[in-house]
Amino acid sequence: MPLLEAIDVHGGYGGMNILNGVDMTIEADEIGVIVGPNGAGKSTMLKAIFGLLTITGGEIRLRGEAITNLSPHKLVERGMGFVPQEKNIFPSLSVEENLEMGAFLKPATATRLKQQIYEFFPPLKEKRRQPAGELSGGQRQMVAMGRALMNEPSVLLLDEPTAGLSPLYMNEIFERVKTINAAGVGVLMVEQNAKQALRIADKGFVLAAGQNRFTDTGQALLDDPEVARSFLGG
Amino acid sequence: MNELIYFFNYVVVAGSVTGSIYAMGAIGVTLIYSILRFAHFAHADMMTLGAFLVLLLTLLFPHAGEPLGLPTAVVMLPIAMVLTSLAAVGIDRVFYQPLRNHGVKPIVLVIASLGVTLMLQGLIRLFSGTGAQSLYVDARKEIFRLEVPGVTRPIILTEPQIILFVVTIASVIALHLFLTRSRLGKAMRAMSDNPDLARASGINTQLIVTLTWVIAGSLATLAGTLLSLDVAFKPDLSFFLLLPIFAAAIVGGVGHPFGAVAGGFLVGFAETLAVFNWSVLLRPLRDSLPSWIELPNNLALVGTEYKIVVPFFILIAVLIWRPTGLFKGKVI
């Protein structure tokens, strides 16, 4: 049974349809990467899965159970983690408090998980008492991912985790995503840095105008001359 | 020395009393703003409501405080705090929450809170009458005179003033511990920082909203009651509280509970200093002053009856020169 399944999803904001039938499937041990031009509905798809916009058609399933249009709150309870692209930290809370908020539903495990996150993102341990808003872009992204991991999600949705980061940090984040996935967390992420992201992708989804244009393994998409020409800048 | 004691009684004590009351009101205003993003104009009436409930309970059980050796009104405080909190949560459910669910602009909620102000004032007046009433029913207010050696004039403190200081310090410490140590307190700060992310983290935002009203309602009850104990209960107390508590919240930087405390004391002391008769302090120097200077009897910056212009002035000055307040708050 696939971990996360989206079948012919339609939806958008205020009656305007952005998603016009998107299909996606990822298994528990996979990294799925959504790429495509601006306005293709990549982030919208992620938000639709996380219950942040109303889906007007189609279905989304988590381990076979329908979760279409469940509230984010309910989805977090069911083990879904979401890291938005922007405003993904609590700026005036300390790094440590940011992490604790991620474990709001499981306070008993917070202390143990915090230690794991600090081992996973060593720079955060040093800065644990600092307000998260004072950190650099890359470290903020670590706080944001750490916060989502504190709930021990079975599937993690990442909206452009490397947006605005230097290439050094970008590679670092991709490495972390691979490690997270290896630890048994299914990952679905939207990326602008398409080539680099597809390299770590088990599945790639190329969206255009709210529909799947190409769906294949990451490597197959990178090797496809048509995908390369139209979507990866040659 | 007598003059210094006079200064202590009329500025230090009076300023601390006013400051404590403004601080506790302003904390509520600032918390409600940070969680619900609107200026809650009915807050001063929540203070009146709290005091009114204490008056009601005191009239019902006038001797309840005797076994404890405390004024009955103080013993009734916890009950009134619970009732006011319930009323605050109820008002939110009936008036504000439906508007929030419609996704209205903050100004609509502000206007709704003005409606709640009028409603509360009317209701309280209906039951309490329009006159002033003492919260000391069947009892006498204790006044402590502390003799200072070598001075004829004593330091004067009343029982409600001492209770007020203790309660203010305790509430501020408790609030600090709650916001920085407890899971729900941190969640409250998280929601104030980034409500969407709070929801995406699984924080029960409805619970946080309820909690905000409970804290704001309880502090409002404390402030309103202790003010009424010190002076007297009046149904239009809120009229003299609304402007200062908003000035205090804005001076302190909206969204900062401790800024609100600082703002409360700043506004409170500014008020007392402005109405203080400075001539008293100059009197001992009268003999050394050149003869052509005649010391006037009253040398206050503003008359007591115009006290309310002080917070108004502070408010305008802050909004012009430092709209984020002393501690970088949100701009309303």
C-alpha cells in the first residue's frame, strides 16, 4: 500500500482552479520531488495535501485512508509534517522552543527528540537559546525542518526547502533530506533547484498548468531530453 | 522631610497604585491583540464587570471575609475571576468568534467590541445603579500609618493598596513563568508569532484563544476590583481606564506583556506627576528664594480633573515618534 496517494486532484483558491487533475504516489521509503515552471501549481499541490485549501475533486489517501480535506490539525495527528516555504519558524521563540512546539501533541517525547534533532543539525544545539528569528537562512531552514520532525511524522512535506540558500547550504539540506528519508520518513518536496533535487528523487513529478506532464524516477526524468529541454533549462 | 513624605504618599504610592492597575489592564489588551489581532475596546468594561461581580458577591455574603481576616471583596476575587473569565469566553463565542470565522477585517471586530462595551455598561448600570458604591460592605477600610522617625507626617498606605501591590507582583511573575516555562504558555507565544505555523504544528489554537480570554478576564477582574476597593465602585469606571490602558499597551509595544507592565507604570506615574502639586516641594525653600518670586499655592502641570489628557498626550506622542512602542511591538 503506498504511503501517500493523490488521485486526480482538482482545487484552487476562491473558485479559480489551479490544480486540474494531479496524480501522485509515493511509498514509505521514497523521496518524491515536484518540479515545474512558476504557476504550475507545485506549492498549491502540497498545500492541498496538507488541508490548507479545499479540494474540489479527486482524492488523497494516507496509507490507504482517505484524508481529503482533513484539517491540518488532524493531519498532524495522523503523522504528516509540513514545512512551509516562508514564515516557517516562530521568530521570537528560541530555537529550543521552536522544536518543542513541533512536539506539542507529544510532549512526553520532546526531550528525547530534541537531542536527536541537535545531533542531526549540530548548529542548532549551539544556538538553542537564541531567538530563531536571529539565525541565518540555512539555520532557519534547519529549525523549520527540525520543528516538523519533532512530531515523528511518517510523511514530510517540504515546500522549497532550499529557496534563497547558497549552493553550500542547498547540498547540506538535500543531504539531510536523504538521511531523513533513510530513517523511514517518506518525503514529498517542491523544488526550484530542479536538477539537484531530481538527483536525490526516487520519484519526480513534472507539473505544468496544474497537471502531470511527466512522472518517472528522478534519474529517468534527468535523462529525458524533452524534460531537460522544456523544464530543466537544457 | 515632611515634604518628601508628602511626595512619597502622593507620587510614589499613588503612581504605583495607578501603574499597577493600568499594567494589569494593559497586559490583557496586549495579549488579546497578539492572539486575536484586534484592539479589544471592551476591555475596560471587563474590568468594571469583574469589580461589579465582586460587589454583587460581597453584598450577598457580606461577612465571608471575617474568618480569614481579609476584606470580603478580596475573598470573593477568585470566584469573580472565574465568572468574568467565563463571561469573556462567552462573549468571544457569541460575538467575536462568528465574525472571525467569516474572516472579517480587524476593524469589524473593534467595532463589535465597542458594541460589547455599550452592552456591558448598560447591563452593569441596570443592576448597580449609576452612583458610586463602596466595596467595603459592613466593614471598614484599614489604613496603615507608618511613622518615620523625626517626621510628623506618616507614610499612608491602605489595605487595598498593599493587596494590590502583592497581587500585581505575583501576577506578573506568574505570567512570566507561564509564558516562558509552560507548554501552553509557549504555544501562546508561538501563536502570537505565527498563527498558521502554530496550526501546522498541531497546536490547538481554539484552546489558546480560550486561555487568552481567561488570563485577560482574570487580570481585568483583579485590577478593576482593587481599584474599586481603593476608591469606590462606579459603573463608568471604564471611561477613565480605557484610554490609559491602551496608551500603556501601545507605549510598551503591542504584543509584549512586560512592555505593557512597563507602559502601565509609565502612564500611571506620568499621570500622578502631572497632577502633583510641586509647590509643596518648593515651600521649604521659600525663605531662600528672592523676594520677588511668590510661590503659588498650586503648581501642578494639569488639574486633577484633566488627568485623562496625560495618557492621551503620551499616546499621541508615542504614535507619532515611536509607533512600535518602547519594546518594538506590532503597529496597530
